[in-house]
Amino acid sequence: MDNKDEVHDAFDPNIPEEGPSAPPPGWLDDIHGYLGHRGGEGDNPLYPPPPAYNPQPELNRNTLVPNINVPTISEDVARDALLKFVESKWRYSSKPARNLTFRELKPITVFRYRLETYTETRTSGWQFEPFRGQMVDGPQYGASPPPWDVPVSLPQRYTDRVDKVVVPHSSFVKVCHKCNGCGRTRCVGCHGRGMKRCTFCHGHGHRRNSRCTSCHGRGRKKCISCHGHGYKTCTVCHGSQNLLHFIQLTVTWKNNVEVFIPDRQPEFPDQKFETVTGNPLFVDESVLVYPLQGFPDQEICSVSSKLINEHFSRFSSTSRILHQRQTIEVVPLTHAYYMYGGKNYSFFVYGTENKIFTNKYPSACSIL
């Protein structure tokens, strides 16, 4: 190897090896009211609301429901809905829908019960960002408020949202734990030397008695990971050497919804109801709602009591219940019986959208 081709390593012992990407346990101080924040992975405690923040249900209280009317449709509406359905199916002819003879339109009472419990949940965790001289709202400005006393703006009711806010007076500056305040870390690819052994000639500088064309006879090549510097800018502090640490409060608003429809129509798949709307019959909304009483469908009353108790037990222990709403819809469902070509058929019209479900339709044609 020629002397002019020799390249010396650029190893700098003052540049540290990479440290942990997250602050190690014990690296951060405790903040009063935020126990458990000692640093480390997976440290994100949940804070149940204080007892005064959640309402308590009144014993033996119920909600009365008014009388109901079952929606019906005419033959013209049923025929138009079927025509629209068959026009969307290339295998079906519209001729039977136009010329069929209705035998009976049988309206079926279908109730859909829905319980919504709107909750607020608060968790927190340490976060950090490169410190570049920004404002540091630390303990010198006062004690950090408890998790449920940190002010936040409420979203529109029954809408899901997640907000992340910095806990007041929880910030402080420390040297970067990854580079130990150097702003740079030793390249792990070349171990801080800036050069790596040539993989073509295995560091010999020649191949088959000729000079290696890859490393030009040096036996080593510039490390592509660090561009020959032997170090990289710290990926945590981005060269700023210091980090601003703070507790970030995560506030989650969620509308927890439970829907129930009695399964009483073996010929009609209940999952079809998920895609359609019904006619609102009853809406009850308050901080806490109470089981239904006096509704003609006793199964709906029983489900109302069961779900309300389940929601309170499930959510009041971990979250703040902000509001509840229970609704009953009458979902239109008509079983239409008709005759065509001397044979009997039937289909269902469901939802206020008048959608169609049928297992069998006459004169289905195939394209060969």
C-alpha cells in the first residue's frame, strides 16, 4: 500500500458511546401528586378521579317511557324500494319488481336501545424535548396541580378527543442522558474511527495481486453511517446537549356506546340494522340516566338496567362520567310477501332508508 494512500483513524475518546434512548430509572425527580414517575419505559400511570368528581346514582329510581306507534309502509313504497335494490344488482331483472302482486305487507316492531356514557380519563408520563433556551416552567413558580385540577377545555359532548397538555410547574432542564451532554455520540458502525474495513478486499488493499478498486488500495473505506467523522449528532437532544423534561397529561374523552336489538326475526340478519337509522322514539339525557320502566318490551327494560349498572361499575372506577344518554329507536322493518309467475316470494324493507334484504328473487339471469 502506498504511503500517500494511508488514512489515519479519527477516534476521539472524549465522544461518549450512545446511552439509553429513554431516561434511566432514578434519572428524574418526583413531582408531588404524580407518584410513580421515576423514569424508565412504560411509566404512564392512570389517575382515577377523586370521589367528588363522579356523580352517585339514586337508589330505586327509574325512567318512564311514553306510548309508541309502529311505522308502516305502502305497497308503492315497498315496490319502489325493491326496484332501486334490483337496479343495483346486475344479475337481477326489474321485470318481477314491476309486475309482482303483493299478498301481504307485515310490519314488525323492532326496537333499538342505545346507551352512551361520555367519560374523561387522565393519564400522564414524562416527556422531553431539546432545550434551546425556551421558557422553563419549573417548581420555582409553585407546586404542580394534581392531575384532575389541571384545566382543559371540554370538547363537544359525545365526541371523542385526546388532548395532551404540559402539567404546570413540572419542567426542568438536565443534560442529555443519551450523549451525556456532549451533543454527539460515537458512531456504532465504525466504533468512532470514521473508517471501516473494506469488504471487497477484506482489508488487504488488493485482490488477486492487483490493487482493490473499491478502497483504492487503502484496505479501509469511509464509514457511510457517519460520513467518516466517527461520531453522529445525538438523536435525542439533536446537538443541544440539554433536555427540557416535563410531565405531559393525556386527557381522553370517549363516548362509550352499547347497542341492543332483540333477536326475534330468524329470517332477517340483525347485523343489517347496523347500517340504517330508525325513528327516534325516546331520548333520556342527564349526568346519570336510570333504568327504563313501563316500556311494552320488557327485554328492553331488562337490558337498560343491566347496561346502566355495567357502565357505572366499569367507568366510574377509572374515569369521570360526564354525561349519559339512552335512546330508543323504532327501526322500520316490513316483511313483504308477494306472488310472481305463480310462485310465492318475500323480501324485507328495513330502516328509514328503505333498504332491501332478500334471500330469493325471481328470474335471476346469468351472463355466460
